[in-house]
Amino acid sequence: MSFLALALLTGWATSNTAQLAKGKEVYEMACIACHGADGAGNPAWESEVRPVSFADCGTTAEPSALWKSVVVNGGPKHGLSEVMPAFGEAFPPDELTAVVAYLRTFCTTADRYPPGDLNFRRLIATGKAFPEAEVVLKTKIIPAEGETELEFVYENRLGPRFQYELEFPLRPRATDEGYGAGVGDIVVSGKYVLGFNPSRLQIFSAGLEVALPTGNEGKALGSGTTVFSPYFAFGKGIRSSIIQGKVAVEFPADTNRASKNYRYAIAYSFPPIGSSRTGYVPAVELIGAYNPKNKSHSQTAVIGVSKALNKLGHVIGSIGMGIPLRPSGAPKPKEFRAYLLWDFGDGPIWTGW
Amino acid sequence: MGAPLLPVQAQAAGRITGKISFKGVAPEPIKIRMSADPRCMKANPGGAERKQIDGTNGGLAGVIVSITTPVKGNFPAKTAPVLLDQVGCMYTPTTIALQVGQPLTMRNSDETLHNIHPRPTVNAGFNVGQPRKGMETVKTFDKPETFFPVGCDVHPWMRAYIAVFAHPFFTITKDDGTFDLPDVPPGEYEIEAQHPTLKIMTGKVVVKAGAAGTVDLTFNLK
């Protein structure tokens, strides 16, 4: 299926009119008293609790399974308000599914947004195709070289499909090999969702990263030139497993300082062990870079596991180990990698515990 | 104080009867504004109010009277469910007493959404939505705990109180404040009278086989 055809696949939120009619019926019976006719909260409801506004299109980023679980089990199971009751005994499963579908339509442009069901778990090294609103702190440690790298990532959404991103790499201390501490090349990037298909659980994005020469070249903190990296990313769900990938080409502005590179990453996430929202998600990744000028090819396998750290699942931690595979004959020191992320689109970091 | 040495089943039981009264002026009932839910208003065309002190002829209704002296024996949970109904956007009754493991049936008799939300501190809480008229939810509590509130977050004026006992020796006073606690093994007992908004009162009573021991208590309202 072409990207254009995917992009034109609309109506995931509004196409099933029979289901939405049933969902509206359930909503008016069970939800409207607190959440209001417009989904933004009933002003007449006498409560200090202000429910989330379903009209906020940022809520499209949450998977339907989470919405349904909140309706079925109540708020506390997911660290949300205790006044949100459990309706699992009140309605059959199809009506619960219908009311979740109806909730989606309070965002009147929901069809233009990729649904949260395509918001696959972030991996340690492979990029995401889904546009996010997150803060991520990453680290990579190579004990054999005394190397520690930190990276602070800020991602935010603009509109239904666009995401901008800032990356601040940092080497907090000099390496055993004498490379100095400091800030690396800051990366500014943008990403756009080219297409998505909720029923096939797939999403495709393209973006452009621009690495600015902010890092000291002499300390091996940067390339010394601006590097433009257009990329393509995808995510594909296969039942409860996920395949994600990203390919990019690095074009340095000054080819005397840096050379063109091809980068790739492909990853497979296993089904969660335990709860789908808060269970452990093991994953294997293969990341690599190929330099056509000197024909060098580096490749690393990363084995990791991630887990939501709170009930809401918007604070996630991941740890893993990188095992260099290429180039052959070169030293292959093991890497330890980790990240800690906060999906601020879901709410303040202190909620949902 | 002598607790019976034999299990209840092996003895001829007596009963405890009496009256719980109050002295003083009962506070005015609280007027309830139901304008947030037209269905509740329709169910209460003349307006609604919640009495903080309820009873007739000086008697105090809705007081839980229970034995606090340990009684020897095993007391399986009562199997008969206790009903907490929601009628006209009010709880009926507003005081619930049940035994550990005894079913509590919560029913919505209104044509509007209610949620049953007890807030115990010892037992596990829950919060169940009841959007349909006639819907019933049955739960049990597995630990003794006295007087925790149950409310409806949709209609914040709705309030009832639940007490859970490890034994079956408890009852609730009627509208006139009288009570009758049957099947009590002979012995000398200390009893407690608990009202959701008043301090606990205690009394002593002697129960003889086949006879009723009587205890009357009076709450002083300030």
C-alpha cells in the first residue's frame, strides 16, 4: 500500500456509525453526569475533581485499551481519580468498546490524528514513528573505555501529525582515552506522520534531523560541521508484538570534516510480560551505520527490557546491553544503555502512581 | 467479667433488648439541593433533606448496638445479604451493619447514574458505577471495621455508613430507638452503641438463658 493511500485512510474515529450510536447511548447513561455533554466536564457536577477533557485531541495519543480499562476497572487501577467508578459490571464488552469509540469523537478532528493504538513502546536505540510529547533521559556507558554518554531529549507535538524534537548530548566526564567532557552536537529535528492504518496496526513517518556543530571537535564531542539527516521510520504491530525501524542518511555540510553515512535500526518487541500497560516489554534491536567512503560498517545488537514505572504508564524506564557485532576484528566493548521517559502529554509526572 | 465458656451453639441463648434515646435538641435537617440532576429533583418534588439525628419519641434511630466482650466460638458469616438501596437519590438505609464475609447487596432503584463508593480504611475499597435502574452489585468485606462512609460521587449529598463485625452480635435501632439482639449466649457483656455522628456510648448487661437482658442508653446532644 502506498504512503499516499495510507495517508488517505481516514475515518478511524468516525466511520463506525452504528458503534458510535451505541456508544453515545452508553455515554449518556453512564458518563454524561460528570464528563458533560461535550466531553469537557459537566459544569453542574458538584465535585472538586475536574475530569480530563475528551475534546482535547492530545488524548488521541492514548491507546483504546487503556481507555477501556479505565472504564471497566475505574480510575485507581491506572493511578487516576478515585471518583471514576468501574463500569465493568454494568455493560457488556461490546458496549464498553462502543463508549470508548464514542469518547474519541469529542476531538472533532480525531480522524486526522494517529490513534494511540499505534503509539508503540519506545526502544533504547530505535526511533519511533509516532509523534510524541515526551521528555527522555538516555545514557550509554562503555565501561571498558571509561565512556559515559548522556542525552536529554525533548519531543512535542504540533497539530495532528507533526513533532519537533531537541536532543542535547553530553559527556559528563573525560574518557579513559582522553576525550574531554562537554556538550556534543545538539540536534534539532522534525517528524511528520506520512500515514497510518489502525486496523493493520501500522504507522509511517519521515523526518529531518539537523545536528549542529556545537560539540568540540577536538574533544571528539562533535563532527565540526552541520549534518543533515533525512530519515524514514515505521512501526508495525503483529498481534502483541511490534516491529519498528528507522533508516537515515547523514549528509554533512562540510565533507572535509565528516562523511556521508547510512544509518539503520530495526527492532522487535515481544509481547508484554504481565499487564499490557505496566508489564515488562523485552526487545531486541539491531542498529548499524555504513560509511560508503571508506566502506566501514558498524553494527550493534541491543537487548533490553522496558517497563512502565507507574500505574498510568506515562513514566517508563528501560535498561539494556549493546553487543557490538561489527566491524570484525575491532575491539567489541559491551555497552550498557538505559532511558527514563516521562510522557508529559499524559499529565504531570507526579500523577498516576 | 465472665465470657461464656461454651460455644453459642451448645448453650440456650438469651437476648439483649433496650432503647437508645437522645436528650437535647436535634440539629435541623440539612436541605439538599438536587438541581444538578433533574431526575433526582423529579423524584423529590417537595425537596429533600438529610437528618443528622433521626428518631421518634425521643428514640434514636440508626444506632448500631454490638457486643464488645469477646464471645467464645466460631461464627460463620451470615449468608442473608444486607441491602443498601438507592431510592430517590438517597440511601436506604443510611446505617448498615454486617458481619465479615456477609454479602452486601447495593441496588440502584433510580433511573439515573449512581456510583457506590465506600471509603474504608481497613478493608479494600471499591467504586462501582450503576447506570441502570435495578442494577445490583454484591460485595463482602473481609475485616472488621466500624463506620466508614459510603457515598455517590455523582450526587455528593448521598451518604451512608457501614460497620463490619467479626461476630454476629450486633443490631441497629429502629425509628423509636428500640433494639432487639437475639441469640446471645448467657453471660455478662459490655455493649457499644455507635452513631455515625455521635461519640460511642457503652453499657453493661447480663444475659440469662432464655431471657432478655435489658440496657437503655441516652446520648446527650449539645
